[in-house]
Amino acid sequence: MSSRHRVPPLLLSFVLLVGIFETKTVSARELRDALGTSVRLSDQPSRIVTLAPSLGELVADLLEDDLTKIVGVSEYTDYPPALASVTSIGSYTNFSIEKVISLHPDLVFATTDGNSEAQIDRLRALGVPVVVIKGENFSDFQASIVTLGLALGLEKRGLEMVEQFKRGIENFSVRARLRKPKRVLMQLGDDPMITVGNKSFLNQAITTVGAQNIFGDLDARYPKPSIETVVQRDPDVIVVVELGKDVKVFQRMVEKWQHLPSLKAVKTKQVRLLKADALIRPSLRMLEGLSLLERAIYE
Amino acid sequence: MNDTRSTLRSYILAIAVWIATFVVAMKIGAVTDASVDVLVELRLPRTLAASAIGAGLAVSGAALQALFANPLCEPYTLGISSGSALGAVLGASLGLNWMFSGLVGTAFLGALLFAGILYLISLREEVGSLTLLLTGVMMGFLGTSLVSIWLALSDANGIQAAILWLFGDLTRVRLDGAVFTFFGVAALCVFIWMRWRDLDALLMGEEDAISMGVEISSVRRRLILLISLMIGLCVSAGGMIGFIGLVIPHFVRKTVGSLHQRLIPLCAVWGAVALVVSDTLARSAVRPYELPVGVVTALVGAPAFLWIMIKRRGIR
């Protein structure tokens, strides 16, 4: 065991590389991912690593009960709960390439919404098949499910999930058409205040439930406009999005708006806290998140 | 007699301009017919804090320039601001929340520490003013890079907050904090102003000062303490705002001369005017967004710094 430390890392990675290539050449399928890169895959991937929590969740959904195939996940992957105990490869923004390699994956999933392209390229250069998906809006999301299904050899399940998602969205749209759209400020952070612009799927989430984002005109994902422009645009509802475990921070954000009683949302007591773990994960749980959002805006 | 009258006139002019910019700043904003809560919650704290911090930085700059006998000294170039920011950030990460309505206690200590180091270095005889200035610049880099360590380790929200510290920002100021800063700065300005004779003497150089009966080391100690408190207060309220302390004393000196009896009060008022104007620009230039106010002061201040340096044709 002690002699293992003396194996030069270069040689070690070479051995690993050869190993990966060997499994690859047995049977090759080709797949074009969201970035247009064609990736060669084995028929039945059995060692899967997911580089973002949302990907872990989606892959688990696709695999249904067969979660043992997932051998590595990114930090904070906690849904379904069984994934919390899978080996972590670090945070999605800066995962450990060596850790990924050491798991001998035959399929790695990455997303443009968080993973660094440089790191993905490194993995590919080391011979790891990486399938990249996009996660910026609902149609990206549907395309991702199809791509993920294809990569896993589970096309049918993928298409089923897309159908399920579409049906869910359609239900919201039907209700949305019957409503007078409320004007919404969605707040993600404080000092500086962070909200949602039209580049984020959260903007689409707001319009899907029939509301209107007061900063939907801003060409950014998460812009930081001034508080005074919030007063100027005077939303009907303020939704403070609660993320993570520290609830107090978000309650304070809600309380802070009370200092501006001339705001319509404050006057009519429509500053609301929204538990958003389901909403911000682009997986099927988003439907659940959307109905929470719908209730927060229209209850 | 004539001199007193012109001094009086320059005071009245400065205060009138300050009141005018204050009123204009309170009127300008995204909301055109602002209600009372917008004025009191959003605009008044900022305008009041901008006045206080502008005054504090300009007076600190004038005093530092006398203390080091170098017109390029100011809180920002000497790195004292970044010491203060470091203190604030370290305090936050160590959980030392000595907060008072948006002001940070550890920022005082940071300013005091960096000013103290600079002071110890300045005690060495062979250290000229250029060396001292460069030392300050380097300490500034050191402070900023230590802040960056914290930045690298914190989450996205923490990074946002730290960036605002580094660029200077007045959006966080609450009304009670602004009132406290205003009176704190006013008191420290008076204390510094009361030492105008010492400051005049220091500006003439140490030997002359000694021959005039000034006890150099105790004067320096007291001034460093007062200036550090002032910078600590300003930075803890608004982050690192550069160049006010450089540009304002320079232009005020041009109009009323270098005697600190007049220089200090006028620096205070014009500093207030400059930062109120900068902050109004910062919050109205790129609506619906806001710029950190330090970006605006640096855009004007950095070229001014170069211009002053070139005009002096070499500093020793």
C-alpha cells in the first residue's frame, strides 16, 4: 500500500486513461450534447458522476430505483435523500478533477449553468466522456431530459418525463390565462438586493404562473437594481426566495420592506417568503415549486 | 479685517453650496414624486452619510498631508482605508459583530493598526516622503489582498458584500448610522481643527516646528489617533472611498492657502459637497442599477492625482 504513493502521478493518470479508453472502444454510441460536442458513450453506462445538484436529481428521476449507478455527485446534492451519502466531488463551481477521475466514471453529466467550461475541457482531455446540458429556460430543460435519457440509454423514460413536465406547465398556463397578471418582485438576496432578470428561468417561472416580473426587462440573470427603482415600479407582490438553512436572513429581508409603507405590496400585506428548494432545481420537482410560487403570488 | 471678511464669505459660499447639493440630492431619484418614507428611508441616510464621510475624508486628507508633509497623502493612497476594510471583513468572518446600525467596530481597529504601522515607519530618519507614500500604497495592496482571501472563501452573497466594501458604497447606511457618523465626524473635525497651529508647524518641516516649540512626537501621536478614528468611522459606514481626501484639500488650498485654521473647515464642507454630488451621480447614472460611489470618485480622482503629481514635477 505504501508503495502506491511512489507511483508518479503522470503514470497513474496514464494507466487510468488507458483503462477508460478500453471500456470506450468496446461499443461506441455517439451523442451530440447541448454545446454541440459529440461524445462517445458506452451502451450501458454504469458509473455515473453528476456535476450539479440538479443533475443528480434528474438522473435519479430517470434511473428510478437504480441509484447505485451514480458513483459521484457534487456537494449539496441532497435530493433524493439517498444521493446525500454518495461520494462528493466538490462544489459544482469548482469540483475536483482528480476526484472525478478516481471514481472511474463512464459517463459524466455537466451543465452550462454553473460548471466551468475549462474544467469540462480538462476532463474531456483526460478521456472522460462528459455530456453537457443547458439549464437556462424551460425548453433547455426539456431538451436536457431528452439528452440525459439518450445518454443513459433510457430514451423512453426521458420522453415520458418531458411529457409529464409539459402537462404540468400546461395546467399552470390554463389557470394563468384566467387571471389578471400581478406584478411581482422576486428577491434573492439583500445588500445588495438581488432579483431576477429575463435571462433566468425564474423569470419564466413567474410568467408561467400568470404573473409579471417587474424587472423582466433587464437583460441579465440576476441583476441588482436599486431599491428606489423597486419603489418606482411598485410591485403588487414581493416574493422573498428562501434558500438554504439560514431562514432568519430571509425573514429579515421581509421585515426590511416594512420600512417602506408606501409600497403597494407592503400596504396590502403581500410581502411573502417562498421556500424555493423545489423551484430552483431544474428537475420535475420544479412543478411542485411552481405551485408554491403560484400560491405565494395569488393565494 | 478684509481677510476675515473674505474668509467669512468663503465659509458662507461653501455652506450654501452644500445645502443646495443636499436639497438637489434629496430630489433626484428613480421615483419622481417621492413619498416621505422614500425620502427618509432611502435618500436622507445616504445624503447625510455622504456629507459626513466626504467631510471626514477631506479633513483626514488635509491633516495627513501636513503630517507627512506630502500633498499626495490621503486615507486611500496611504492604505489606511484598506486596513479599515480588512478590519471590517475580518471582524465579519470571525463573528465579531461590533455593529452599530450599519457601522463596524473592527474597521476602527484596522484603520488604527495600519496608521500605526505607517507611523512607526515614518519615525525612522532615513524615510523620505516618497518612500512613505509607496509604503502606504503597498500596505494598501496588502490589506486588499488579505480581504481577497476572505472573498475567495465566502459564498456569493458574502462576495457581493465584500466587493461593495472595496469600492465604497452607501446603500447599506441606515438613518441612525448616518446621524451617528455625521456627529462623530463633526466632533473629530473640530478636534483636528483645534490643532491647526500644530498642523501649520508640521507643514513647515520638523526642524522649524521644533524651533516653534511644537512637541513633534506627541503631536503626531495625537493626530494619528484622531485621523485613524475618523477614517475608521468613515470606512465602517461607507467602505473604501478614494481620492476625496486628495482632491478636495488640493483645490481648497489653491483658493485659501495652506493655513489650517481656514483649510480644515473648508475642506470639511467641500468634501461633503463632493461626495454628495458623487453619490447622486452614482445612483442616477445607470438606472435601474447603481454604481458603487467609490467608482465615481476614483474616475475623477485618479486623473486628478496624476495631474497634481505631474504639476509638482517630481516628488522627493
